[in-house]
Amino acid sequence: MKAVVLGSGVVGLMSAWYLQKAGYQVTVVDRQSRSGEETSFANAGQISYGYSSPWAAPGIPQKAIRWLLEEHAPLKIKPSLDPQLFKWATQMLSNCQLSRYQINKARMLGIANHSRECLSALRQEHHIEYQGRQQGTLQVFRNQKQLKAIEKDIALLEQSGTRFQRMSVEQCIKQEPGLAAVSDKLTGGLYLPDDETGDCYLFCQQMTELAKAHGVAFLFNTQIQALKTEGNHVIAVATDQGDLQADVYVVAMGSYSTSLLATVGIDIPVYPVKGYSLTVPISDAQQAPVSTVMDETYKVALTRFDDRIRVAGTAELAGFDPAIPEKRKATIAMVVKDLFPHCGDFTKAEFWTGFRPMTPDGTPLIGRTPIGNLYTNTGHGTLGWTMACGSGHLLAQVISGEQQKPISGLDYFRYAS
């Protein structure tokens, strides 16, 4: 049986990996010259199982209005008449009620915790160097209102079996000594010990070579032009290098999945939510984060690599605009300088932006579509790195008919009604 995976970001790669383990002859197609060159390239670096949570949450509509007036707000909206954005935003707002939030977060935690098991098993089986650390995530709060608001999340963490620890300011500093100089800005924290960190781009390069060694073929510098269908089946993928034929096809092209699937009549609510990051070399390791610190106020993550710090955040609804405005640079730079002012050489900061594929409810689209042999693995938003291994494994089980860990409501059909 042959499988074609469209897209070689971290989600596409892990789809290919688990499909070959399930016995498929896999070909991966990507327009870039290497894997992980788009949204996986310079993401936050956090593998945050316990922090897996939908943006669509109670109180978000009111916060969004306030954020429009704030200089360093975590959400920015570029005025647009795009009907796709209007539809997506309307669906997102409908998911901000508590009952929907609890369902969506439970699904996301289910995928994330499965992904933790899969990545752990992968590391035990294969030696992969991606500057990975298994030292948890510390979510820090700047006011009492934030501390109170986490109670609903803690209940879901308990239900999903996710380990956590509430922390005082003193405990936060013990966990992340670099915060000692700014203790007066904090009111407490939530520590998620099973979370991990790592350079997603390095992971993609390692997994590409590992997959090649196990028989996966890669077609880089190849433009995907169309899906050719006959009846209720895809019969080929048209590319600028010729047609590719297989038994099953997986669309894992991040935000670009939407336009490709639309050509065969499949409307998925995946919108590009633009994110930003900066990478700065460490100048004083004692003043730098130990692992990942998540600033709840600004929704900015600060992640430690071996000799660099990755700072990522901001959700901007601006379509596929690749520009990096100075105001967005200022926000993420402000947060790292505010919490770890002496950690790095900011004169050498490198900025980046990417398009995170977000569904209105935050849960990815993993599994079947109305076309019999066409599947999706997209819509992971800010959590592609976190959910990649679990998503790839779940998809391979669905395709091979060997699903052993069902998590309901993950595929296209939850939006088809």
C-alpha cells in the first residue's frame, strides 16, 4: 500500500513516520528544499502537553475588545473584509462558552498526552539530537485574577491525568532562578513537570534522515498543484514534477491545507494565525530560563535551547501577510527583557514569523474526509510541535484501521453538520 503525505513540517513528518511503521510505502512532498522550513522553522520550542488549551475560552470576547487598545496585547486583528476570516471568527466565538471549552480542552489534552507517550517511545528507540530538555513548563502569573482563573483548567488537568503543581513566587524562583530579579512582578505560577522543550527545526532534520533510513521517500522543491479525483477517490496528486499516485493521501500542509482541499469541495475551518518569534544568543546562563517560562499576561513563551533563547508569541489575524512589523518585534522583545533582562545579547536577536493553522475550537483536524482515501492532519494552531507525534500516530491508526486509543471528534466531520 502506498501513501503520499503532502507537507514536511513536523506534523507531516510524523504522519509519514507512523505510516511507514504501519507498513505503508510513503512519499512526502514539499515545495521547500528541506523539511520544517515553514511554520516548524522557528516556533516557540515548547512541547507543552499540560498547557494544551484552546484560544476560544470563556471571557475571550471581552478580553479581545480590551486587547485592541493595548500596545502589547497577545491578540491583534488586522481589519479585513475576508469572508473566510469572518466565518472563522464567528465559529471561534461560538466555542468560547464554558461547555465547549471543556470539551475542546479535554480533546486537546488527550492528543497532547498521547503525543508525550509517543515522543518518549521514539527517544527510547532512536537517538535524536534536537537540544531537547525534559524539565517542564512554568506558567507565571502577574496578578491574583489570573491565579483564580486557572481553577477551571486545573480540574481538566486532574481529569486527564496531567501532573501539575501550584507554585508560590518563591517556588517559581527556585524552579527558574533567573526570575529572582523580577520577583515583585509575579504573584505565583503553575508548574507542568512533564512538559518538554526542543528545537523543532532540528527535530525535523533528524526525523527526515531517520525516515529516509526506514524507506520514506522525499520530494523537495516540488510544487503541489492539485488533487485529481474520480468519483469519491483521489487518483493522483498533480505536481510540477508530474503526477503522484497512491492508495491513500494525507494533507498536512498547515494553513495551506484549506485552499488545496477547497479545490475538491472540502471546506475546513483552518485559518492562518500569524505568530512571531525572536531567537537570542545567551550571554549569561545564570540569568536565562532553565526550560520554558510562559507569561500568562502576554501569552509569550520563553524557551531555553543549549546556547539560545527562543521567545514566541502574539496571535495576529492578518491572512498570509509575511511582514514583521516593528510593533510585533517590540512586544516579544519586551517580555523577555522584562522577565530575564540580563539573559542574552539582544543586539543579535533574529526575528521570524510563521502562519499557525488554527481551527475555531483549537482542536486539530485528524482523520477522515468526505473523500474515501483522503485524510487530514492539520489545524494544530500553536501546538503542532506539542501534538505532532501523537497526531501522526493517531492518523496512522485511523488509516490502517488499527485505532486503539480513540479520541472522538477529531476529524472533518465535527464541522460538517
